[in-house]
Amino acid sequence: MNDDEDIPVPAPSEDPAGPPQRRTRDELDAMVETLWTQMQSQQAHIDRLQQRITALEDDQDHNPRLARWLPFAAPPAAEDKQHRDETPLFTIAHFVRYYNETYVGKPGSRAVAIPDCWLNHPALLAELATLTYTWRAAHIGKNASPRDAQYWHDRWRAGFAERLTTEWTHPHCLTDGHKPAGAPSRPDRFTNEQ
């Protein structure tokens, strides 16, 4: 076959059983050139979209998306870009403050403030860690969902409030200051021992 020879190419509207339409080499080259130009244009568009997706993902890593239903700003966390040098204790401490500003109930209810001595109660610290991070998972990031947020309020927070006053602290801690109760205070893995 040489460059001047016609090559049979069925036209889209032709009957496949009918005689094939013949294209010249020049026509085929022009078609290939047109397709190549279109493909390059589409590839450039795909590249721009991919760059935008990458930028959005990076932005979400550095500035996690807050749930639409969250009425207050999220407490600072070690997972935030500007606090990456901090430990999870930083996250927990800010969550404790957020919790005390948001979830304290009416007098006499079990929704009491987390006492300032929370670091001196190992079981309380352990539960606060999971409470903090389940709250974050339910309210921050692309996987946050109102269903998880409501579950957190209905199950995690309510159970925690019950245990806070009945298991993890002495009643004195909730009103007058720390009094040892339960397991003795112990160092955590984030604090340097002196």
C-alpha cells in the first residue's frame, strides 16, 4: 500500500453491508490531525481539573471543612496546619474548653463541666481522648455527617456525662477543686517526665 492509495473506511451513516467509503491519505491525515488537536485540548482541560482537585484536597488538609450544621467554630487541634507541632493533649485541652462552653446543662443535671483536674484522672483522660476525636470525626472533614453528629450527642456525650459524675471524678473535683479518686494520676505519653 502506498500513500496515494485509497483506504476503505465505513462512514457512520452508511449501511455496514454496503460498499465502504474510501478516504485519501491526505483526508486521513487531516482527520488524525483534528483528533490529535481535540485530544490535546481535552488533556489540557483534564490537567487543569486535576490541578484544581489537588488544590482543593490540599486546602481541605490544611483547612478542614466544618460541617454545615456546626453553629460554633471548631476548637483548635494538633491536626490543624498551624498547630502541627502540638500533641493530641493540645487537641483534648481545647476540646475540654469547647465542651465546657457548649455542653454544660442546667443546675442539678448530669451535664456538668469537665473539671480542670481532668489530667489527674487517667480514665477521664482516656475517655476524653476518644470523645474529642469522635466529635472531630462527626463534625470536621469530608466524612462528617449529621447522622454521626447526632449519634455523638445522643450516645457518646450522654454516656460520657453519666460516667464523668459517677465513675471518673470525685464530686469534690466538680465543685471545689481536685481530690484524688479512682486510679492515681499517672504520666501520659505526650508529657516529658521531669
